[in-house]
Amino acid sequence: MGLLVGIVEGWSVGDAVYFSFVTGLTIGYGDIVPRQALARALAIGIGVSGLFLTGIIAGIAVHAMRRALSDRDTD
């Protein structure tokens, strides 16, 4: 989606990837911002996807820690 935003906005590939990482990780520096309505809608999608992905990664990490601690306690 980040590359699509970059195409719509006319950004370089590097700027598009940077924007998608900053938006997906919900950092939002604001140094590169989309101006077109379609690009803004895609940016919302990137942000929401980033929230879900972060939640999934955190959930996996918590599950792995619980499993490791419970395995340690049973030994």
C-alpha cells in the first residue's frame, strides 16, 4: 500500500517505503504527508494494518513468554 501511496503522490520509492514504515508503526513524524484523498485513505489503511500487525506480534510474544515460563516451571 505504501508504494501505491507513493505512486499517487509522485514520491520516490524510498520516500514511499519510509512513509509506509512510519505510518504502519504509528510513529507519524509528519515530514512526508499525503495530499491526495486516495493517498490519505490508503494511509489510514496502512495505519490500521500496522495496529493489527503490532497487536499480533505482541500477542505472539506474550504467548511465547508464557509457554517458556510454564515449561520452565514444569521441569
